[in-house]
Amino acid sequence: MKIEIRGLSKIYPNGKHALSDINLDIENGMFGLLGPNGAGKSSLIRILVTLIPPTTGQVSVNGFDLMKDRGEIRKMLGYLPQDFRFFSKLKTWEFLDYAAGLAGIKSKAVRHKKIDEWLEKVGLFDARDRQANNLSGGMKRRLGIAQALIGSPNIIIVDEPTTGLDPEERIRFRNILSELSQQDIIILLSTHIVGDISSVCRELALLNEGKVQFNGPPETLVEKARGHVWQVQTAGVEYDMLKENFAVTSTIPSEDGWEIQLVGEKLDLNSATEIEPNLEHAYVYFMESLTGIS
Amino acid sequence: MSLHLIRIIAAYEMRTLLRSWFFRIFAGGAILGLGIFNIALNVEASGAPWMYKAIAASIPYANLIILNLGQAIVAVFLASEFLKQDRKNDTVEVIYARSMSNGIYILGKALGILGVFLVLNVIILLLGIGFSFISNTGSQRIFAYLAYPLLISLPTLVYILGLSFFVMTLTKNQAITFIILTGYIALTIFYLNKKAFHIFDYIAYQVPMMYSSISGFARLDEILLHRMIYLLWGIGFILLTVYKLHRLPQTQRFSTLPLYLGLVFLFAGGGLVYRYLDTKHAAKEFRKHAVALNNRYYRHAKPTVSSCTLELVHNRDKIEVVSLLTLHNRNDLAIDTLIFSLNPGLIVHSVSKNHLPLRFERQLHLLSIFPDEPFKPGDSCEITLKYSGKVDENICFLDTPPDDYTEIVNFEVFTLRKRFAFLQKDFVCLTGETIWYPVAGTTYATDAPLLNEPDFVRFTLSVTTSPELTAISQGSSTSKGPGIFDFHPEYALPRISLLIGQYNQYKVQVDSVEYSIFAIHGHEYFKPFFDQATDTVPVLIRDLKKEYEVKTGLKYPFKRFMLAEVPVHFALDKHLYSYTSDAVQPEMILCPEKGVLLDNADFRNRNYRIEREMKNNNEEALPEEIQSRMFKQFLQTNFLSQRGQGFDYGDVINWETFSVFPEYLGFSTQLQSDQWPVLEMAFEVYMGERNEHAISVNWYEGLSINEKINLELSKVSLEELLRKGIESDRNEDRPVTIRDVAQSKGLQLFNVLRARLGEQEVDSLVSRLIADYPHTRIPFDEFNGRFRDHLNTDLRQEIHNWYVQNSLPGYLIRNINSYKVVDGEVTRYQIRFGLSNPESTDGIVTLNVELNDPNRNTNNNFFQDNLNVDFSRKIFLPAHSSRDVGFVFNTEPARMSLMTHISRNLPGNLIYSFSGFTETRNVPLLDDVIEIPFFDQEAGKNETVVDNEDKGFTYQQAVNQAYLKSLVKKNKTDRYKYSEIWAWNPPREWREVLRAEFYGNFIHSAHYTRGGTGERTASWKAVLPEKAMYDVYFYMDKVNVGWRRTNKSPDYNFLIYHDNGVEKINRSSEEAENGWNYLGTFSFSSDTARVDLSNKTIGDMVFADAMKWVLNE
């Protein structure tokens, strides 16, 4: 499986440049699409799932051209959009049955078996006969992932999947994706929550203002932040000064003040200890540096 | 794969819709409503029309047509709903991201919606079929049942779904889509439904889909064409929706395919529209062309056919005929071209004389044969014609103007396509109207509209058809084997007809006549209802026949009388020149299947009602008695009916439609006048009604037919009217035809003759003449000769004047008195009044009197014009003469009516109620009509009256009509100025209305308008004899109309312009009296007298009638 994106741009009729000259290669495994709100992640995803056309550029999926062979590409897709709330009047299992049917599973028996399997996996078996519209937000999202996966797609695209989920749901969700990422498929995960992808993505792209700012393995991104992350025990005026000049990634109250983690270009402070950066630090560092540039 | 996807999308769309409350409520309501409707149809006491029960297909048809009306609207909502949901539901993105084409998606959705409606349609259909089985004892038609959902619902739903989808994709707003489409639907239902041959009727309400149990659909080809249009357009719009769908297409390559395909479907539908309309217009043009040919050739001397032998072979939808005609030339000149009429669908293969072929030509229905030598006066010859083919029904009833010709007729919720002939594999019905055998001369010509001079021909007919079928025709019938029949009418006939079908005969011989019912196999529903009356039937027939013959003074001239069943589609049109419809044929009457259009044909219901009635009257309800009553009622109401009788389907059927009368007269003897063809109709109507009382039946407040006739004849003479025709006003419920005028005018001619020469004398002279001319025509010279010889009257001048003059009699009535007189020892009741005819034409007035009968239930006498006639007298008033009319009664009269027939008088029926005979006068009785000195004008000495019909009356119209209404009413001008009183919604303009109680010499009318603030006024201006003081009176009738908006009596606001200024006067109608009301005394100069009435009133409307100035001495 391979997705090649070349020179992709999207300008909306209202003149908004959502994407500019995106170039990406996405291969098997989980691919993270990271970026703040409004970075263009959803636009890119909606183009990839054939919901909207790009303004310019090419996308090829396993050799199929996105503009010409949407049928073939759609066959490979499993998609969970960012908003997944309002259903027509269908029960939980019916929605899955509909999705499975549309994914091409003709046999009713096979469909029903798969439905049960997936309902079990996403923990909705007991809610199978409930109206999908009446499920809680988390349940709807689980139903969403089940419908995206029920047809065993080769490419799974999930847009902001963990928004609004409680920690337990989030972990369950990550686990499902991790399991899948072992197979010969692409999972494209778009999120603005670094934690969602830190553990599982082999590669990621960082999008900001419609442009790819970074593309590579998370480790490379983390490496870029090395020497730019500190931990400081601080209080009072100093604390205020640090907050003003650096990006604070965590603040923990201590006996005589706060223990804070900072990301920044350079910190001349004796009490500061340089620490090992993680993906979140790297993301913040990167975004901060972009802001600095801009 | 695609099929699987369509199926799964459709299945889930269905599931979603079935859960929608909107659909559930609609479906539940439809099932419940139609269920109740169906049950009601089957309950005896409900008196449901027989048509629903008699025709197997009618309940399923009714159910689906009613359902379709509802689903056509609901579908708009459901169709737009899915696109709305697609916009609203964010989860739809995961569906859109699936691999399927937009076409599959929309198709699946459309099929899903169609599917739920299909389920509903099947339920409703099953409901209908179930009840049809319960109510129907006859054969069931599975084909028809299945055809209805396909013909009615499918095209409607596909079309409205497609259109809704498409409008929704364009507007992107469900509310706007709903408003646009419901507006469109309302337009097609209420305004466009019958326009352009009901092409706009996508709901198929006007598409004739009644399925006859005998002949099936009337024109399946036309139905299919009409329904295909909407099916194709529906598919076209669905394809355009696919193109416009807010989802990226599956492949770029075929993305525009739905657009082009959609356009192809729309154009294909358009093509069918063209074809559909073209067929209709072609038929219209064909008829125009045929009439033009007749106009060209009708004067051409024609041979007389004395005998016609027909050998006919029926083969599927064709006939092959060999016909041998004996011809005579009874003209004064030799004939070089023999002109015949023969159905244009029949192809003439050869014409020969003594085995030698003759040259011939066809022009539509006309067949011109060129004899080898001119056919000399007095000569006879025989010619043989061979022809075969199908019949073209467009040649029938050319006397309906092509623009007014309508092939559609509505009964109940059903639409029927009129059929004039049937030539099918298992059923044939050919009447003379189809010209399936050669007839000398032309058919209807507009230049001689009442010309109808058929030869009285000695026919013989042999028929070969399928062995299982039975042929019926006139004359004695013999069968040489299965499917082979010979018919030998004993007498010369003006026409013959042929029926072939699976008939069973039920007959009874009464005296010299054989009475038969020919019922289609399986349609013998009537049998069990007369099983107890077998012995009584001959007696009943004999009595009814005798009674009718006494009334008409005629004898039944044939040896048999048949009632034969024909499909419900059979057209009941009437010719301008004929007394009855085409259903009445010599020796037989063609009855719509199971008597569906006849009255009292639902014998189960009749049985139930008569039994209940008898029990209510404490009579013993013996089956034999009930059956005898049913039998009598059935025959009397349908075949022995008289003018004025009401019918269940009064729009189409009246007392003439199935009248047996032509059997007695027209099919046996006709009056022939080359100069005045209209005389034949005059003669017929006189013979038919000479012994009937004239009873006025006017069910509406509006103009009666008689009044319309008078308005027509006040403008032009009969001759001119026949020549120019009457421009029909399509807004009218019942437009007047030249047939109506000819009948009324004819009746008037003979009634005046009878009044002048003596009823007895004229009647017996004519009866003798008819007896002397059986089965032939009476030449006018002979008719006139008898009048000259026996009654010393030459009719020529009389008839000439009657024909060319447009002067009418007019009647003035004065001094109506009612009082008691003591006659010996008894007190009797005297009615007395003066009657004058100041015009230059003789006339007849009919006086009808209703007596006070305490046993009579007058509560149901809702229509005040229909009074019970206890006493009736025709009063003859020669020109410029006056009469004193007096009649004496032993019982107190309640009301009298004066019917003024053909005259200047409007309304044509003046009703006077007598409010008690309180006064007793000691004066001599007058029980006679005596001549008195001539009087004219009702106004007395020193009186000046200005009526609203006079020149001195003017009004300011100031129409303030709603804009929308004015758009709809644009170009609608009524043919007659008089309207009815719209009490519920009075007009915002002055309109004229007729009422006996209004003031007037000949025309009792007033202007009326909606009450307001004084924006409209009416003025009376009089030229007075001198400057003096005058008393001013206003004529008021307190119009009492049933339904009004408020109960407030109007007040009247007058402005009186007199020499000393203007006087405002207000009069409440409550305080006023009917008749002249004094307004005041003023000084007027001779030419400035004027009174204005404004429409300012507290009531609903004001009436402006007459104003009177009386010299104050």
C-alpha cells in the first residue's frame, strides 16, 4: 500500500487556501497527521477520502489516480470523520450492516458474523439494538471505528478520533489501531493530540497553515528538540518570566513553588536541568519555532 | 456488485422511511380511510353507487386513484427529506466515501422510497381486491388489478420523486422545494387537469383507466403513452439528480453521462408528449376534414337504398363484409356519382354491378362509385361491395364541434374514455353510427345540422364469428351452427347494429313481442332477484307497455325488444338531430355492463330499500311483491322516463338517453322535409311529449336551459341559429345546444297548432298519419296535405314564419286574485288573473297549480321551483290578445306557476304563493279562459316606472376584484348576462339576476352587488311628463336565499335628486314590504328626476330593481 501526494493544493470557493503544495508519501503502518486546528488536516483527509476534489496536484493510491479512479480507491478505504453524531433512523447493528453491505460484503451471514465480531471488539454488543442516534458520544465514535473497519479496508483514515473520548475509551481506541497497524495496511490518523500518535506512528507529517512543516519518523522530530527542553524548579517572579518567554509543557505544584517543563531555543538558568525530549515536547518546540519564524 | 449495492441502499432507505412518522401517519390514514370507504361501499344501507360493486376493477381503481392523490404529495416530502438528511447527517460522509457510483446511490434511494410506496399500494390494492371479491359476483380480472399500480402509481411516483430530487438539488432547501412542488401539484389538479387532453395530469386522475369486465381498458395504447411520458421524465430527472448530486462521481470519465442520459429521457418524454398531442390533434383534424367533405357533398343527389344484404365474417379485430345493395334513383335527375358513407377504417376491395367492376374512390368515409352509365330517375340497380378492416371511431358523432369534443367522461372517481364501437377478438359492438355498412349519402354536415334522412332499408345479415360467441342483431335470428348466425328483420329499418360476445339470452314472450335480456356470461347478477316474479313479469310488461302506449298514443311496431349489455365505455352521446343516445337501437337498447349507469340497477340494494319501505308502511313484504316493484321501477325510470326526471349521473344521462320512445316513432316513422329538416325533431318531440305535463325542473339558481334558449332566440331566428350554431361557453355546466333550441321551438310549434286547431283534432290526425306510414318516412307534402284537407290549414307559411322570424311571444300578468266563493252550498277557491300577449307571435303559457295537501311532506321541497302539479292547463294566447284566466278549486291552492316556454319572459317560470284565501267574495265563478279587451304595459296612469332593464337605469361598476382572481378569470366573459345569486360570496360588481318576484314587464330582473361603503351606485333617471310633485317608490323584493354570510337584513341608502336639492333616505328592508315602497314626495322637473342607490349597507348585498314616480295630484 502506498499513497503518493504531489503538489496538492486546495483553495475553497471563498478564497481560503486550505492546502498548499503538499507532498507526502505514505506507506504501510500508521501515519500521523499532526497539526493545530485549522492547519488543513481535515481538508487533506477529505480529499483523500474522495469527498472533495483538490484544486491542483496529484494523489495516487497504490497506483490509482485519485481524480480518475475514485471507485478503486473508495474500495480500499475505511473512513471515520471528525464529526460523527447524526444518523438516520437506524439501530446500531443496522448501521454496521449498511456499512458492511456498502463495503461489498454480499452474504448476509458473513455480514452478521462480522457485525457481531466488531460490536464485541468495540464493546457495543449490548447496545446493538439501540438507535444509533441515542448512543453516547463515545459509543458513537466506537461505532464509527467499527463501521470504518468492518469491510477490512486497506487504508483506514481517521480524523480526530479521540476528541471527546474519556481516557479509557481513548486507550481502547489506541489499542484497536495498534493491533491493526501490524497488518499490511495504511492507517492515517489525523489529530491535534500528540498522545494519540506518539506510541504507535511510524511516521508523521506536521501540518501548519496548509503546509507540511515536517515529514518523517517521530524520532527525527524528537531529535530536533534535543537540547531545547528543560525542567525547572521555580517560583514567584521567575516563574512569570519563564511563562512569558518559553512554552511551558507541564506545570506541577511543589513544596516551594512549581516544577515546570519548558521548551525553548536557549535557557541560561542554573536551576534548569536539560531533560530527554518526547514527541509532545518536539511538537511544541517545532510549532514554537514556526511561530518564531513567522 | 451494483445490484447488491442498489439492494442494500434501497433496503435501508425503506427501513428508514418505514420508521418515519410522517409516512406512518400517511400510510395508516390511507389504509384506515380507504378501509372505511371500502366497507361503506359494501354496506347495503350506505347506498353506495352500483358502479363500485358491479365492475370488478372499480374498487381497486378507486382505491389507487385516491391513494395516488395523497402519495403524490407525500412523496415530495419524503424525496426531499433524504437529500435534506444527507446534508444534515454528518455520518453520511462515511457512506459517500464508499465505493459506489452516484447513479447507484440515487437509484438505490429512489427504489427504497418507491419500495415503501409499493408496499402501501399493494396493501391498498389487496384491500380493494378483497372488497371487490366480496361485492362482486362476476368474473375477476387479475390483469386489471396488477395493471393499476403500474399505470397509476409507478409513473406518478417516479416522476414526482425525480422532480422533487431535482428541485431539491437545485434549491438545496426542503421548504422551498415543498412549496414549489405543492404549488405545481395544486396547479395540475385544480387548473391544468383537463387542459390539453389532460397531458398535465401526472396523477392520472383524468386518465381514463376504467377497466370494463367485457372489453378491458378503453384505449390501453393511449394510457401507456400518457403514463410513459411521466415515467421517462421521472427517470430523466433522477438522472439529472445523479449528475447534480453533491458527491464526487466514481470516475471522471463517465461523470457527465447522467446529464446526457437524463436529457435523453426528458427529450424522449417530450417526444411522447408530441406524439400524444399529435394523435389527439390528428383526430380533431380528421373530424374537421370529414365534416368539410360532408358539407361539400351533402347536397349531391343520393340513391335510395331499399335493401341491403350483409355477409360478415368477424376475425379478431377485423371484419370482412360482402354487401349487396338494391338502389333506386328517386330524384328528378340522373346520378353520375353514387355517394356512400362507410367507416374510413374499412378498406373497399371491389364494387361491382352485375359482376362487372365499377370504378370507385375513397375520401375518408366517403365512397364515390362511378356507374358505367348515369343512374336515371326511376331506375333501380344492384351493386356489390367487398370491404374489410378495422373501424375508425373518429368518424362517429361529427356533430359535436371538434373543439368541444371530449372523449373523457367522469363518473364517481372514475374516468372513462368514450368508445363508439368495439371490434375485438371476443367482443364486437357496431352501431349504425360507425357506418360499418354502406349508407347512401353523407353524414353530419354543419351546413345542414339537423339533416338526417336515413333510408328505411330491408336488411339481411349473416355473421360468422368464433364458435363460442353469440351474435345479436335486429330481426329474427337463426343459427346454422356455432358462430354462424342469420338475421332477417321483418321490417325496413333506418339502421342496424351488431353485437358479438359471450352472451346468454333470457327471454319471455308477451303477446306478440319477444322480450330478451342479453347478458354477458357471468354477468347474470339480476337472476336471483327476480326468481319469485317469473309469473308476474309478463303481466308487468303488458301493463307497462299498455300504459306507455296510452300516454304516447303509439303502438310498438316491432316483434322483439332486447336489452343487451355493452361495456361501460360505450358512448351515450346524442346527435343534434336525434331524440336519444346511440344506446337506443331498433328493437334493442344497449345497456352499460350490469346496468352501472342506469338507475335502480343495484337490485340487492333496491330489494333492501323496498323491503324496508314496505315494512315502514306496515305492508307485508312478500318477495314476489318486492321483486315486482323492483322490476317496474327499473323499467320505468330508465326506459319509460319523462322529461324532467332526475338521474344518478345527470351530467351524462337524462330522460332521453335510454328512452324507448324512438322504438315507437323514429325507428319506424319519420317526417321528411327537405326544406326544414328540423321538422323531424319538432315532430318527434311533439309526439313524445304531447301528453306530458310541463314540469319545470331547475336545480340551480342560475339560468335554466329554457331561459338560455329564450335568450338565444331573442337575438336570432331558428334558421340563423341552425346555420351559425351556438358558440359554446365552456364555463357553463350545461351549455345550450341547437338540439335544445330545436326541441323547444318544435314543441312550441305543435302546441300552438294544437291550441289553435284543437288538441284532439291535431293528435288524431297525426296518429292516423303515422299508422298509414309504417316503417317509412312521411313526406312533408303528405303531412301538410292532411292538415289542409282535414283542418283547413296550410302549414307552409306558419312553419316558414316559425323558422325565419325571431319574434317571440311575451306575457304580461296582472291582477292576480285569490278568494273564496260560495258555489251553492260549498265554498270553493277561485284563482283569477289577467294575461296578455302584446307581441306579434302566438304563444302558449302553462299554468300549474299545487293544492294544499296536508298529507304531503313539504319539508323536503327544498327547491322552490319544483312544485307539485295537481292541476295543469295550457293557455293559448294569440298575438296582441288578452285573456281573463280563472280556475276554481275545491281544495285550497297553495301555489301556482306560469311557465312561459318560448317567449320574451324571464325567468321562464313565475311562481306565486297564495297566502291563505281569507276573503270571500260574492261574485260569479270563472272557471275558464275568456277573451278580454287587450291590455299592454303594467304601469298605470300618471305613473313613470324605470326598471333596471330600461335605458334610464345606469350603474357604476367600480370592480375591485382581488388581483389573483382577476388573473384566473381573465378572458372569461359569460355568454349570458344573468347570473345566480351568490349569497355566500356576492360579487364585487353589479350583476343581473332573474327572479319571478322582481319587477319587470317580460324580464323580472334586478341588479345586485356586494354590500360595501358606497363605492358602487345604481341610478334611475326618468323623463317625467311635467314639472310637479311626485311620490317616489322603490320596488323591493326581500330576497330570501338559503345560505348567507350574515343574518343582517340590508338597509338601502338612496339619494333623491329633486328640484330643491338632494335628499338622503335610508330604508331598512326589514320594515319594507315586498313590492312598491314609498320613499317620499318631491318636486321634479320633467327631465331631471333621478334616484341613486349606493351599495352602502349593513347587509351582505343590495338589489337595484325598479323606481316609480307617481304624479301627486
